[in-house]
Amino acid sequence: MNTMLTSKHKARILALTGEHFDELHAMWSRMFEPQACEDCLARLEDHVHTFYTDLRKETSDKEQGILSDTAGLRNEASGLMRLLHKAVDIGERPDDVPLDIWYSKLEKYIEQLREELNSRRAEIRELLQQQQQLCDELGERPLSLPADPLPLPEEMDTFREHLAQLRGLRVQRLRDMDELRQNINKNIKLLELQLRTDSEKQLLNADNQKLTPNSYVRLQEMDREFADQLQDLIDCIDEMRGKIESLWQRLRMTDEYAMRRVRESTSYNQCTYDILREELERCQALRQQNLIAFVEQLRIEINEWWDLSLKSTKERRRFTTYYCDTQTEDVLEQFEKELDNLKEFYNSNRKIFELYANRGELWARMEALEAKANDPNRFNNRGGQLLKEEKERKTIMSRLPKIDQQITELVQVYMSQTNTPFLVHGDDILERMSADWERHHQSKKQPSAQKKDVSNTSGQMKPPMVPLTPNAQKSNRGIHGSTSSLKKTPTKVNASTTAKSTGNLHKRRHPQHHNTNSPQPAAAAKRNLITSLECNNAGRKIGVNGQKLLKSPQRKVRVLEYSVRRGKGSGRPSTGSRNPQKMRPIPQIHVRPPSGEENESPDEEVGDLEAVVAI
């Protein structure tokens, strides 16, 4: 397309030039002779050549200017990109892009870089200005930002965070200094003081917005100073109030006006201090007049606190003034000092004393339960008492080690702070607890050894005597009665069965004296005893007024020996003469029914039934 346009313009220029050349040649031919006409044509050629030469030179200069400006733009772009930390390659001009168009593009791009650079520099100047203002106000050292090259984005973020911290510090310092001024003014008012210098007044002025470290530190010092004075005043007021209350109790004060005046002064200020000091001086004067009564009262209180803190006799005797009969002001002061020390010691270690007292109660209860466990009457289990005691004993045994651990931890803290053992009744509390457990273990071993000795001795005992039976009575027949009359009586029992019953009774009374390889519990011994008695009396279940005997597997049976005493007859047994009028009746068995009680005393544990032979 461009080639066609160029050819067209070239053809038109050539045609225009030929047309003008022909017109000029015709005019010069009419005007001049041939030689002059030739000269005019030569000059025309020179003019044309000069024209094109000048035009070409002008165009070349124009091209060089564009190239030079383009090179300057490229250099400027490199500097801007270096300042802005950008790495963009502009590249070379394409062949098909004219110089002026390439120059225009470069100029637009560089204009954007210039705007970005100016914006970054303006932002940096603003940030530096804000920093300078905050640093001047807060007395902090400013941070610097590089100008060539410009700060990196990370550096700018760090600087912005620094400015945010300075702003936060300013807000916090304003708040802190305002609070300090309020506290100082409040304490000054309570202490009823006046500011001494103008600088202090200026610091406490709310309109003063100086946030420099010196002002802040000075306010902090003033706040601590007046706060310490106020705390001293508070401690002094509390101490005087405690002394006044103690003196009132010992003096048995009845002055309602003075007491009401003190009790209504509840604020911590100079006015309250003056009122309490006046009352304390008055009470101390009264105390001096009643010195003997005061000393005796302190003596009683010291003795009570000795008991609370578990002091031994040796420790008590160290306070020799306690046993002094002189009553002077120095003695009174020593008594008061000793009482204060005892109170402080007890209150600072109250937790240890409370835990130790709780441990003593649990220990006493544990020993009482173990004593009950060794009591032979423990089988009188009314209302599940054995189960309750066993549960309580397990609870105590689980709580005691925990309490010991707590006491040990607290005592170790006490020992680390004082480098002295914690004494109760003159002994180290840790050694005392260890001795308690050692003594408890020894006491548990002794009954086991005693039971073992008794078991070895009882194993060699002879079996109980067999009760009389009808077979054993054959050799002792008298003239009254016969063996046939005793067939339905309770005395007619088999010797082996009776021996078996008494043997079970022996096992019941001495459960530990039999075969140790297969021991039977108490309940099993009871069942065996009852079973044997039921077998013996299977054919004679009779009772009072024809009632059947009550069966209760929980009853204990007493086995009695039944015997028949024969009276003397008038005739000889060999002659067979008998006196039927003087014959004794057959013994009748009266069985007492069991009572409604489920448990009886240890004397009645052997049986629930008693057979009474009425002759």
C-alpha cells in the first residue's frame, strides 16, 4: 500500500517537474538566445539540486533529533525504573514503527513513571513529616527513609507500622498521663497536701499536652511518691484501728461517743488519721494506768495462740518474759510483740494447721473403726452397720494420703522460704506423720502374730465332751422309767450325730482352729450347725401347745446335754419289784419358741433354742 502511494506521488512530482521544466524552457527560448537559455537551464538544475540537498539535510537533522530525544527518553526511563525498583525492558524500535510514533509511545510511558515517582516521593515526605511530629511530641528517635533509590515496598510497610506504633504510643501515653494526673490529684486531696513547685503544677495541668519521656517519667515518680504516702497512711490507719479495737476490749471501753467517732471514720484520709491517733493516745494513757490487767490479759491470749499454733513446752519457755512477774512498759511491749508474731505465724500457715487438724480427726476415727473391727461384738450387725463402717474406713484411708500430700507440699514451701522445719508440739511435722504411719503398720502386724499363736494353741485342744444318749444310759437303768419311754424325747439322739453337732458348734466358736487349707466363713459354719440340728430333730418337730418349731437359718442353736436322773426305788432291781404309785412320769420337753430378734448378745450367740426338761 505504501509503495503504491510512493510511486503515485513520485509520478506526480516527475510529471509536475517535467511540465514546469517545459514551460520554463519555452519561455526562456522565446526570451533568450540559445546560449542564455542553456545557462538558465543549468542554473535551474543547480536550484533543483540545492533544493533537494537542503530538504534532505533538514530531514536528516529532524531524524537525528528524534533519535536523540528517543535516546534521552530511554535513559530517563532507566533512571525512573531504578528509583522505582522496576525492571521493565523497553526494547528496540521495530523497523515498521516510525521514529515519531516510537518517540510518542516512549514519552507516554515515561510520563507515567514520572507521575508514580512524584506520588511516591510525596507519600514519603508526608510520612517523614508525620514521624517528625510524633517523635518531637513523644521524644522518640525518628527512622530514616532512603531517597535514592526509593524505599522498597517492604521498607515502606515497616515504616508505616512504625508510624502506627508511634500513634498508638501517643494515645496510650495520653491516657496514662491523664490517669496519672487524676491519681496524683486524688492522693494529694486525701493526704491534704499542697504542690511545692510550679513545674509540678504545670505537669498536673490537663491543658499541658507534652508527652515527652521526661514529663511521663516525672508524672510516674510523682504518682509513686504520693501513692506510697497514701499506702503508708492506710497501713497506719489500719494498724491504729486494730490497736484501738484491742485496747477497747482490754479496757472494756464504754465511751459511746469516742467509739462512735472512731467507727464512723471509715475513709482513708488525713482527717481519719488524726481522729484515730487522738483516740489511740487516749487509750494508751488508760493502758498505762491499767498495766497489770493488760499484761495478764496478754498472757491469756498468748497461751491461747500457743495452743492454736501447737507450740511445745520447750518452745513456750523460750519466751522468758511470759514467766516474769514484773509489769512494766517494756514487758507489755514484749508481750504485744510475741502475740503479734504468733498471730502472724498462725495466719500465714493457717492452711497447714487446718489440714493437720483435719488429719487428726480422720486418724482418730480410723483408729476407732479399727478397734471396732477387732471387737468380738462386731457381728451384731444391726442396720448394716458393718457395711457402713467399712465404707467409712475405706473413705478415710483414701483421704489421709491426700491430706498428707497437701501438708507435705505446703511444708516444703515453708521450709524453702525459712530454711527451718515446721514443728508441731516440738517435732518436725513430716517426721511426726511418718512415725504415725509406722506405728499404725506395727499395730496392724501385732494382732496378726497374736492370732497365729492362738491358732497354734487351739489346734491341739480336745474335742468337746459327747452328751449322754439313751445307749449310754442302759447301764444306769433304775426302777423308774425305761429306755422305751424315752424314744420320743429329745435325749434320744445318736452319739455320732450329737458329736457332729457339737463339733460344728466348736467350729463356730473357733473358726480359725480347723483345717487352714479349706477355711469356712462364719455364715457357712452357721448353716452347717443348723443343718445338723434339723437332721437330728427331723422326726420330733414339737413345741409348746403342739406348735411347730420355727426355722430360721440366721439363728444360733445351743445344744444341751439331756440326762435323766433316776430316783431311788423301794425294791431291788434284780427282783423286779416296782412301786407303780411312786414311778416318776416320763420327762416332758418344753421348747421355747424363738424370739423376734434377729441378733442377740454374745452370751446368747451359741443358740436360739433352749430345751427345758421338766421332771
